[in-house]
Amino acid sequence: MSCCCSRFCSATERQFNQQVAARDVARYRRKGPPATTRLLRDGLRAAGPLTGTLLDIGSGIGALTFELLEIGVQHAVAVDASEAYVTAGRHEADRRGRAHAVDWKHGDFVSRALEFQPATVVTLDRVVCCYPVHERLLLEAVRRAERWLALSYPRDRWYVRVGMALENAGRRLAGNPFRTFVHPPAVMERLIRGGGFRLVSRRNTAVWCVDIYAKADAVTSLTSNP
Ligand SMILES: C[S@@+](CC[C@H](N)C(=O)[O-])C[C@H]1O[C@@H](n2cnc3c(N)ncnc32)[C@H](O)[C@@H]1O
């Protein structure tokens, strides 16, 4: 599987190139996962015993994948539209002795969604904001989540919008076609709830919102059979 030749894919390959991937790996080794990744890991750990499979959409170098493998996930599929990230993630998995536990896929998850099997946990860490059509991305993610859906996305605050507009303007001036978006949180929440999920935790940083959703019947069975 490789990335398509859409505007999104070529812009993403350019934005998340080898240099960025090498920087992210070095930072992860030095400092551990970034704040949203830590909050997603801790939120999932607190939500219930974590087992089964993971589908990490927009995995980057795989920081969240590695963190969740440490706390109970047995096998992961990590998909990203950046080839540099997928290559770096594969090397990092080798280095950590996790090569057997992760299948790396390169491409746009949305246009190739049918190739992905359902997983116990589906995650999107700082991914929705990179994709123009967030409804399709979330819909395909929700369809594949058997028990948990966990995501981080930018808060809809004036200073987040201003910061993002400035970054996008800088990219426009530099001829870089990559763009980021503040998608409406209420629309995202409605869509996820419409797939039979309920919100079990929400944590905020100044910029990011980190949500953990559970399939409604999973929450019932967890509480009735502790
Ligand atoms: C800001 S990076 C975050 C990477 C990682 N999740 C993290 O938090 O470090 C966003 C990533 O999402 C990926 N992405 C966005 N939309 C995607 C899609 N539809 N299919 C696959 N990857 C996608 C991009 O390629 C990029 O690597």
C-alpha cells in the first residue's frame, strides 16, 4: 500500500519529511511522548483494562503505538500518509524489539479504509486537524473501533485559530501546500456518538482537547462485570 497522488498526500509527504521524522524520533527517545500522547495513553489506561488490537491512524513515528503496546495492547496497525514517518516508525519498532507487534501501512487511511480490519482501540493523535474532510476520516475510524476510540484535536479557541491561521499564512508564502484546520468539536462529537460511543473522559491542554470514547455496550459490560 502506498500513498495516492492527491493534493493531501503530496502536501503531507512534504510537510512530514525525513528531517521531521528524524527530529521526532530523537525527541521521543530523549523526552518520551508529547503531551497529547501521554494524555491519550493515561486516559485509555484509566478507562479500563487495555487488551486486544490497535489501529493507530496518522501514527507518525508510532509514539502512541509504542506506549499502548507497553500497557496491554497486543498487536497494532499503524497507518500514516507520510512515508518518512512510516520508515522511521519501522526502524524504531525494530530497535525496541517490537517489529513483530506492528504492521506499518503507508497511505491515506480514508481512501483505503476498506483495507483496514476493525480493532479493539482506534486512535487519532493530532490527526484530525491535518485532514480537510474530518467527517469522512472520523466516520471510517468510528466504523473500525470495536471498544475504544481515542483522539486529540485542537480546541476551538480564538488564540488557537489565530495561531493556526498564521502558520497557514506562512506556509502559503513559502509555497507549502500543507494546511491545518480547527474542525468544529460539536460536529465531531455528534458523529462519534452517532456511531454508538459515549465520552468517558476529556482532558484539555491550552491548545489540545483529548477525548476517550467507549462503545456504549462496552461501558455497560465493564460496569456490570468489573
Ligand atoms: C501532526 S502529525 C501527528 C503524528 C502522531 N500521531 C503524533 O501525535 O506524534 C499528523 C499525522 O497524521 C497523518 N494523517 C493525517 N490524515 C491522515 C490520513 N487520512 N491517513 C493517514 N495519515 C494521516 C499525517 O501524515 C501526519 O503524520
